Amino acid sequence: MCHLSSVLPHRRLYGAILLLVMWGLVGPMVSPAAAATTGQLTATWTDTAADFDGFKIERKTGAAGTFALIATTGATTFVYVDAGLPVGTTYCYRVRAFNAVGDSPPTPEVCASVATPLLYTLTVAKTGTGTVASSPSGIDCGTTCTASFTGGTSLALSAAPASGFTFTGWSGACTGTGTCTVTMDAAKSVTATFAASGVATYNLTVTKTGTGSGTVTSAPTGIACGSTCSANIASGTTVTLTPVPATGSTFTGWSGACTKSPCAFVVDAAKSLTATFALSTPTTYTLSVTKAGTGAGTVTSSPAGVNCGSTCSATIAAGSTVTLTATPGTGSTFTGWSGACSGTGSCLVSMTVAQSVTATFAAAPPTPTTSTLSVTKAGTGSGIIGSSPAGVYCSTTCSVSFQSGTTVTLAAVTTTGSTFTGWSGACTGTGVCTITLTKPQAVTATFATSTPTGKPSP
């Protein structure tokens, strides 16, 4: 319920008083016949003043409509029910107090609409001859044995046996032999049993047990277990019970009044039976393979079924052992299994249940490229060229490949009687030669013979 309140001045000859109006809208509460199309809204309010003669209720259709007076109440009435409203239409309301002096200003408006009601189905079945009727109307079984009612509706079902029959009781949503009262908060079913006058009836009860699930039905009707697992049956009636296992279950047998299938017997006393359902033993299980990681690859199975690639899920015979093999793609490596397998070798999966496996592939690091540094010595002198990082030692090793991008420093060391006169090619000058190898490079180191600076000895 939504509530609004406001404090309003109420005009009278000798001044102003305060009027407190609180009100709300409630809906829907409708009869079954009108449930799908109409409903009602209820406005309530309070007034703390004592000098009013009554209230005026005004209504408009939709937020853009125009307010019009729809009702006037006395001073002791604080509620107004607006009935017969179509479902889904929005109405806005406001209330004024009035007396001989005039009307108060209206309360702030409040808008609401009748919601589409929930409908639930009531199904009535009969054993024997007679009729069942409902109040409120809807069921007249006889002919109309199924009807829909607004959620929350309370129904009273009455049973009328045909001539030569007696009503022996309800089963399903009701028991006993009196009036059957059903609250429609879900779909419900009721069975009314009529027996030929002078013929005894006996109770038949079915119980379900086991790890599986299913239903049991009877011929003639009465048992639909499911929901109706007990019924009163006329003495001498031959009843046949049929078990229907649910998907994934099997019917394994009867106990009690039946011990074999088909279950058929004559009702000559109260009887109880138990139907046992068991979970079916699967004949196949699903093997699912998922690929993960930054790399690429395929997973295949032996026996065949998985080729992931494209087919990453297969149905495998229960009890089989499947071997999965991971093959990395070009530029990738297989880094391991998870799920039903671990490690990096072949994955052996026992199909005793549904299984899932993840194969992880990683992108392989790129193969490094190299660039060649070639050093040549020139001139009349002699010397040695060395490098950092190590590699070049050109006395003997004058051409070396380094990983591309490496920065190499070359140094020239002269031998006795020689001088280093400079670099040419990828370097110049006479200092150390520093080269970043983004491509093959060539350097020439020139050595000259030293000129003596002293006089020879006599």
C-alpha cells in the first residue's frame, strides 16, 4: 500500500484549522468472473480536525486527465472503494474535506492502476456419478470440471451424488466428506468419489520411494500420484495402476498390495501400495575439452570422438578410458592439463562420470635474430681488436654474430712498434668504437708503424 499525507487548511467563518489526510490505494480484489479484465482500488484517509461535514473524492484518468467529483462521504467515513476498473488503466485520486463554509484544498494526488491478477487452475475429477459445484461460481462438474480463479480466492466445493449414489469423500487438495475449502495459491486438483448406494468404499493409498522419481495413475481415475496419492474406491472395482518413471529414472517394482507388473486388483478392503523408482544408470557420459592460454593447438582423443580443433565435446561409453593428446600449433607450446588431468604428458580420463579437461597452450617466445659484426685490420702496423661483450678477438676471430639490438664496444690494442691511427666504416675516430647492431656492420681498424724518436747508439 502506498501512502501520502499532507496538512491542509480547512476554511470556516472564524479562521483556519488543520486537516491531516492520509490515504492509499489497494488493488486488485476481484471476483473470478471479472478477474482477467477488472479490479478495484481502495482509498483511505484520516482527518484530525472536528469541524467538517464530510469528504469529497475526486478522480481523473491518467496523469494528464481532469479531476472530477466521483463520490461524497459523511464525516464518519474514511474509506472509498472504486470498483469495476479496467486492468492496466492508471487513475489518480485526491480528497477534500467540506463543511458549510466551503471545501478545503485537495490532498496531493496519488496514482495507481489495477494490476493483472494471477490466475490458478482448479481441476475436479470424479469417481462414480454425481456433480461438484463451487462458490464463487466457476466449477459445475457436471460439465465444467476445470476453471481458473484469481490468486488468493477461497473456494467452497460441494458434492451432490446422483440418484442411487452416495458421496464417500474427497481426495487431493481436500479430504473428508464435508464441504471442500480450497485457497487458490497454486494450481490444485480435487477428486470427488461417489459410490453406488449400499456399496462399501475402501481407501487406496499409493506411496512412492527410491532414489528416482515418477508418477502413478489409476484406471478408473482417482489416483494421480503426483499430487493425488489416496482415493476412496467402491468395493468390487477392478483398479489398474500404471507407473510412469521420470526422465533419468526407472520403475523397479511394487510392494504391498501388488508385487508384479501390471498391477491390477479388485478393491475388497483398504489397500496400500508402494512404487519404487530408481535413478537410471547412464550408458554414456560427456567428455568436454576446453582450450586456454595465449597459444594455439589441438587436442585429440583415442578412441576417436574429440578433435578440438572443432569438436571439443563428445559422448563416450560409460566405463571407457580415453587418452587425450595435446599438439601445440606453430609458435606455441603446450604447458599442461587441468580438470580431470594434470601434468604435460598424455591425459588418461576414466569415463565413470561426465568429465571436463582444460588444455593450456602458451605462445612461444620469438626466435632471436642475429647481426654480424666484421672487423678488418689495415695499415703497416699491427694490433689486436677486442669486444665487449666478448666475441671479437681480432687477432684470430674477426667476424662474430651477435643478437640483434646488442650494443658492442670495440677497443684497439697496439703491439710494440705500432700505433693505432683510427677507425673507418661503422666507426670513426681513435677512441673506443661503440656500435648497436640492428643490421650487419663492418669496421676497419688501421695500425701504422711507429717512427723512432731517439738516436741510435754509437
